[in-house]
Amino acid sequence: MTVPRTGGRGWRAIVVIVLAALGLLLVSAPPAAAHAQLLATDPANGALLPAAPPRITLTFSERVSPVPDGVTVTGPDGPVDLPGGGDGTAAGQVAPDAPERLEVALPADGLPDGVYTVMWRVVSVDSHPIHGALVFGVGEDDLGELAAAAAAGAAGAEADVAGALTVSAAVFRWIGYAALALLAGGTAFVLLCRPDGLRRPAVHRLLALSWGASLLSATALLLVQGPYTVNGSPADLVRPELLTATLGTDFGRFLLARLVLLVLGGVLLAVLAGQARDRSRAWRGGAERALRVAAGVVLLLALPATWTGTGHALAGADALSLSADTLHLTAMAVWLGGLVFLLGLTRARGGPEPAELGAALRRFAVLASASVAVLAGTGLYRAWRQVGSVEALTGTRYGMLLVLKLAALGVVLWAAALTRALVRRRYPPGAGPGRGEPFARRQLSWTLRVETGFVLVVLAVTSVLAATPPGSRPDPAPVADGGRQAGPHRAEETLEDGGGVLVELDPARAGPAVLRVTVTDGLGGAREVPEVTASLSLPAEDLGPLPVTLTPAGPGAYRADDLLLPRPGDWQLELKVRTTEIDLERFSLEFPVTP
């Protein structure tokens, strides 16, 4: 086999390209749909009630946490002062016996007749904020049409569009994954495959770097989570009440546990490294072995478990799913971290003799094979739970990302097979130095680079999957239908590079409606573009912007079937059309909505 002889600069270029691609994947990823799904509301969305209800109840598909000032109720006279809140807002309460249900108390003296819009915001159990709206009417005098109206997207729940804090959370999550792999995987490698590795300064530096990156990631996520959940700005990072609210959630408690485990694991590794450098230290009663076992338990099992507590597996809340997720992360870390340390071992100047290198390679081969088996088993189980159907593999963003992850994993397995074949051929037990030793190390270094690079791709896709709703999702909350008919309102805009955008709102009146967006080329035919997003607002009443979920309906065609307008007025539609990967055009369209 002919292997490209990539020098140090070539390898650094590969790393830069891979990391740039991963960063682009994170930054350019479109906003995910809601994580928890809104299953039911009381009062029902669009309901007309003879008298004001005592409270508003929202029922979700999984556990949720309240957000400070997360609920706003607006009536005919403006914001409603809610009990326990201030300035017309409240957080709501989640009952201990029903953590999937949020309740918001309304004023005890009732509400005047009229139409009320409820804007809500909560945090899913997997740490991601979601928001939505519903509308209900109180009274019987000519409110039938208005009471049937509801806010845009109120049939379900929406996640936030990508912003500075959203991107920051994704980046720090990716840094944390990479650091976990290096720290946990590196620990497994030096404890099981290269016991004398703790005496090497390069190993100390890499472990210290991964430990510091893990600490940075956990601290940053703990600080960012509060402003992220309230859709705030970087200035909100210093608000202590947001940090307190985060520490009161499962996400915050698992992050705090991660910080404690990092401190404990760092102390254990420092003691082991000091003992490895000074063999004259006295160790009694297997103290060194006990420390190694403790370091392995803390960094290989307990630390990955804290990641399980901040992801989709926590929504399942059963021992099997949590254990599968922890084992999946541990296997990933052992494999990737071991690859990086093994690659450094093969490229280090004055590296080990062939017999020592061969022994480390054979030990890691066993470790990697076990990791692959665990990854396959737990990965299939997680996919079965989270994708839900074969159609969801191609019909949902989560499914498509999973297919991409499997494709990259296939390349990794191919490179791993080359590595194992090379080890068996060039480094059998008892092998000594030979004439082909330098070439063998170059071959080995190349296959390990390919394997490591594509494992990094798998890692990046995994970090995006952690922020993407699973493919298996329940039906959203129903919407009251007034059964009214009216004509559509159409608008057309021209694209700078030719072609145009046709927008149709049908019917153009308060209540249920359908929004259709068609992108055309210069000849009037359909034109496929990378992305189309939209939001609605009613400036006259300071309502919105409300995100509109557009789904593909054919080449160049998008539609929102569950669009509902809460009240009449001159609505503004903000439309963004990404014509290429780097070109984005914005349009602001006005739609007069009648009662």
C-alpha cells in the first residue's frame, strides 16, 4: 500500500481544515425545532370561555423547568399583572408530581372580557429553551372569530434561532466533548496501554491541556446557560439570579458535579504522575493500584455520566437509557483519546523501541475493539429510542445527522482495519528493529491521522445531535378551528441575482392560516435554495417577533400549515432567503389581517 508522506505542516493543515469544517457545521447549522413538545393547553389554544380560568396549564412531552419572567399574558388593556410576578410577567410553577406540566396562576379577581395572548418560555429537560404562544377569549359578545385565533407556531413549541449565546453554547459543548475524549481516553491509554507514559512530559502537557479545556467548557456552559434560557445577551452573564436558576435545574447540578469530578480527577492524575517520576516513593498495600482504579472510575465512568445528565438521555429518565448513554460516551472517549495519544507516541522523537511500541499497539487494539463493540450496541439502542422510525432517518434533521455520523464512522472503521493489519504485519510479539521500521511508522502515522480526523468529524456531528431534537416526536397540541373562509393575500419580491419570491397568506384574517413561500428562477421555474426562514410581528401592539416554522413542500416551495394569527392588524413578515451558502437576502413584507 502506498501511503502519502504528509509532513508536520501537512498534518497541521489537515487539523485546521477539519476544525474549520466542524466550526462551520456548528455556526451555520439552522435552528433546531423544539426539544420538548407542547402536548396540551388549558384553556385550549383558540378557545372561547364564558368566564376567566383560574390558571393556565401547559403540558409537555417531557420534564421542563420554569424560566425567570418566562410567561407574559397580554389582554385588551395591555399586559396582565400575574400573581407572584412583576411587570406583567411570571415564571410559572412545575408540580413535583407532574414535572412535565407548567402552571401559571391568573388574577383571583378574574379577567375582563376580551382576547388574551399568552407568550411562554421554558427549558427542556435536555437544557434547551423553547417558547411559544397561545390565545384564548373571555366573554360571549362578538368574540367568536378573535377567540379562534392563536399565535404563530402555537400548535407546538419552537427553539431559539441561532444567536451569539446559542452558538457559544454549541462551541463550548464541542470543546467539552473533545476535552472529555482526550482526558478520559488519554487516562485509559496511559493506565492500560502505556503504564510508563505518566513519566513523559509530553503526556503531562496533553493531559493538563485536556483537563483545563474540560474545566473551561463546564464553567462557560454553567455561566452561559442562564442568559441562553431567557434569550438574553452576553451582558446577562453577570446576573446572579440566572446562575442561581441554572443551579436549581438538573443541567446545573450535573455541571456542578462535573466540576467537582474534574478537580478530584486532576488531583489523582497529579499524584500518579508524581509517583511515576519518583519511583523511590514508598507505596504500601497496593496504594498505587487503588489510585489508578480511582482515577479510572472518576474519569472514565463518573465524568461521562455528567454529560448524560445534560442531554437527550435524561428525558428518558430510566436506568437503561442513562447507562447506555454513559457507556457510549466512555467508549467514544477511550477510542478517540487513545488514538491521539497513540499518534503522538508514533511521531515522538526518541520514541519507544519497536517491541515497546508493538506492545502498546496490541493493547490498544484490544481496547479499541471493545470500544467499537460498545459504541455499536449502545448506538443502535439510542437510535432506536430517539429516531423512532425508518422515515425519520431521512425526514428529520436528527435522522440525517445520524446518517452523516454513520458514514463518517464507516471511514473510521476502514482506517482502523488498516491500522490493525499494519500492526499484525509489522509489530508481532517479540519484534525487534528492522530495516523497514521508519517506513512502518510513517504508514502507521498516516492511518492513525485518517482515523483521528474522521473521529473528530463524528465528534462534531455528535455535538450537533446533542442540540437537535430526536426524530421520534409526539403530536403537538391541538388548535381550535373557527372554520372560517377568506381570500388569500399575495406579495412578490425580486432576488438580486435573478428570479423572485412569491409569498401567499391564506386566509388573510385573524385565525388559522397557511403561509406559502415559493422561490423561482429568472424563467419562472422552481429554484432550490439552501434555506428560507420567516418570522411575524405586529408592531402596533408590540407583539412578536414570532418564529414561523417553514417546511419544504417541493422544489423551491415552503409552507407553514399551522400558522395562526392572534388578532387583526398590519402584520410584518420578515423573510430571509439564503440563495447560496454565503449570500443572504432579507425582505420585510406587510400583510393586512382583517378580523
